[in-house]
Amino acid sequence: MNEKDVAARAAGDPLRFPSTEELRMVRAIALLALLEAARHGEYRATFHGFRVQALRQCSAPGADAFVEVNLCVSLGKTIVERGLVATTDAGAVEPKP
């Protein structure tokens, strides 16, 4: 991202469409957020104007090894993705030393 893009975002001008590389990085951050929220309860990160938040909700009904994680990805004030994801509780399935 160059200085012109940063200035445009700060001034409230319309956002440009993210590059392929930016979208790949946000996807990787979202996957990390799901894992960390399942393990530790929550995870937050920002990247080039994107904000990724994940919060563990509860165990999925009938499954001790799964938890539900609320995931929200936004760009500025626009919600890009929001959902409830049933994911593996990494602590429950990892072997204990």
C-alpha cells in the first residue's frame, strides 16, 4: 500500500479493491484467528485496513472436541465476512505430554 492509499483511507475517500496478496494474507489471518480463538478464547488482528476478530462462543452441541467461534472480518466500516464457525478445539484433540 502506498502513501496515496493511506491518505485516501484516512480522508474517507472510497477504498480501492484489495490486491490478491492482501486477500490471501487476510485469509491466513482469519484462519489463525479461528485457531487461536478456539484455543484461548479470542483473537484480534489488523492488516492494511482489515480488522479480524474471533471469539469462542461455546462447545458445539453434542461434540466435546468442537467449539463454535464467532468470526468477523471488516474493511473500514464495511463487514466483509461474518459467521459462526464450528471448529476443532485444538486443546481437546492434541496429545497430552
